[in-house]
Amino acid sequence: MLTRRTRLLTVLAVVSLLPIVALIQTYRHLAHRSSTSLSLADSSLSLLHTTPPPAEAAQPPQTNTMSAREAVEQKIAQGKRTVVFSKSYCPYCRRAKQILKDAGEDFDVYELDQMDEGSEWQNALASKTGQRTVPSIWIGGNFIGGCSDLEAKQRSGELKTLLGGKAQ
Ligand SMILES: N[C@@H](CCC(=O)N[C@@H](CS)C(=O)NCC(=O)O)C(=O)O
């Protein structure tokens, strides 16, 4: 049998231990909460820092402009049978246009000095034919040359053949 004194001491011991146990419980509870909120914070951060989708490969700017060479080739191939790349102030161009007009030929004229892309076209023509000067005369998709070449063909009668019997 426990003595009255021993029971009293036991009760006192238990009572004095209670706050310590409560403290431990509170500490454990708080520790659990902070680790939960930390892991929540971690997952929120990981959501914020998810790997971005790979950037799309840089694309060259989309333009509908064709190169000067393509533009010139298109004019030669798809326009009228005779095409003259000219400059409005050029006496050789004036003479060549007059010869073609007199021959009754209906032709396309591009006055390069009056076009924004005129210099590029002139360069494209030069790289195609080796001739830098205007007029650059084309009949049936074939390069004729300049004014002096046209005159030579007129004299020889070849121009008449090229134009289907229209030139004198
Ligand atoms: N022999 C050439 C002469 C033509 C020529 O000299 N054209 C000048 C313009 S009147 C020229 O193209 N100069 C160079 C330029 O304008 O870029 C022909 O008969 O066509």
C-alpha cells in the first residue's frame, strides 16, 4: 500500500510534469505547421519557377517582297513580248523606244530613275547580262542589248524577224 506521503509526492510530480508535456506538444504542433507551410511555399515557388516552354526558334521576318532579280525576271517573262528598262532622261533610251514605237511594237517600259527599287533592278540586270547601262532591251525573253545593239539589228533586218515582220 502506498503511504499517503508517497501518493502526494506522485501527484505533485505528475502535476509538475504536465506543463512540460504541454510545452512539448505545443512545440511539436508548431513544428509540424511550419514544415507544412514551408512545403506549401516550396510548391508555390516551384509553380512560379516552372521551366518556361522553349522559346520558338527565331523566324526570319515574313515579307512578301521578292528580290530585285526575281522581279526583273518576272517582268521579262510575264509582261509584254518586248520590255525596255530605261531612264527617263536617257537619250539612248529615247532613241530605242522610238525605234520600237516606229516598228509598231507594243512594249513595257520601266523607268528605273523613277522607281524606288530602280538601282536594285539595274544591279540585277547588270549581274544577269554584264551590261550596266540603260536601255536594257528584251524581246521574247531574250536580251537584245542597248540602243546600239537594237539599231544594229534594225539595220541587219534581224529586228524585223524578232518582231514578226513589224520592223522596217
Ligand atoms: N552604248 C549604250 C549607251 C547607253 C548609255 O550610255 N546609257 C547611260 C544613260 S544615257 C547609262 O546607262 N549610264 C549609266 C547609268 O545611268 O547608270 C547604248 O547604246 O545603249
